[in-house]
Amino acid sequence: MARYPLLTAFAVAALGSAAVAQDELPDPKVYARAEDRARARLCGVPCSEADVGRGCYRMGERLVREAPCSTYRDGAIHGLATAKCVKMTRPQRFRGIWADHFKAQAFISAGSTPPPWPNGKLPPAEWRAQYDRARAATIWLDVDRDKVPVGWHRAEQRPVIDFIGRKTRYPGHYGHLGMAGHEIVVDRILSLEKCPGAAGCD
């Protein structure tokens, strides 16, 4: 189970194990467990004093409802891993570029070109539209289940990765601060190779 400090309790939905952003109500169909689907239906319902310890907790003077896939315990929010939280596809083979940088990694499927992230020179409406397109197209890669060979992880490289994995069935907010529209859990790495210098390697 992931452990998040109390100060980030409000952002559980954006920290990789939930499928919604802070300002959206969750869609029950996204969640794998019946209890999380039930929690999603209650997210817009205020907590009462009688609910404390049963899906709600106290934060200072406020009563806060636990989000799907999370529980409040020992002063912290504990969240389920994405693969246990939301519905995933069946295992399948993927191949593409793995851009693995500190808090900013992504998987770029072979043959695809993701839209660029916006820069500060765009008018606000255009900036937001470009940001939404880029975030939705970004895929977070979870390699925790499979040991990455020495020299590859966080090596500031963009290797070609071939693997078996499961992708989130529904789009949402995944990865670090919810900056990816999907997540793929790597079950087994088949190969990692240096990028041959083609487009996408830089």
C-alpha cells in the first residue's frame, strides 16, 4: 500500500491510484472493487458525525469522506496501487520508448507521436487545451512488479522497451500528480535496448 502524508490527503485522486482529478466526482464504473464503486457514489455526499471511522475522518474541524481506493489511518492516507484500484485490460504485449526521468516518466507506444506539452507563451484557453491533449495522451509506466536490469532505471535514457503488461481500461489521472491519462502496469519485461537514434529517442 502506498502511504501519503496527511497534507496531501486532498489530492489522493491525483496521486496515481485513483482515476479522477480533485475537481471531478469519480465514475463508479472505473473501479475494480464493489466497495470502491460504492464509495464513488457517495463522494458528493457530506459526512456526518456518525460516519467518522466508517468512510469518513476528521481533518481539523472538517469531516472528510475517504475517496475510492483509500483509507485514512494513523494520520495518513493509504491508497491502493492502480492495478488493484481500477479496472485493467488483460495482459498484452507492448513495445515503445520508455522515457524514465525523475517524476516525469512516460511510455510512448511504437509508431506514435504524443502531442507536445504547452509553453507559457500561449493564451490561457489555448494553453489549457494543449495541456489537456498532452496529459490525456501521456501513459505512466509502473515497473514495480518487474525488476529493471541494473543501469536502466532512472538512467536518464530513453530505451526501447518490450514487455507484457496491463493498461487502465478507462482514462483518468494517473502517475505523479495525475499527469498521465493512462497507466500501464508492467508484468514482465521482455527486452530493454538502447534507442537506435530514431524519432522519439531524444
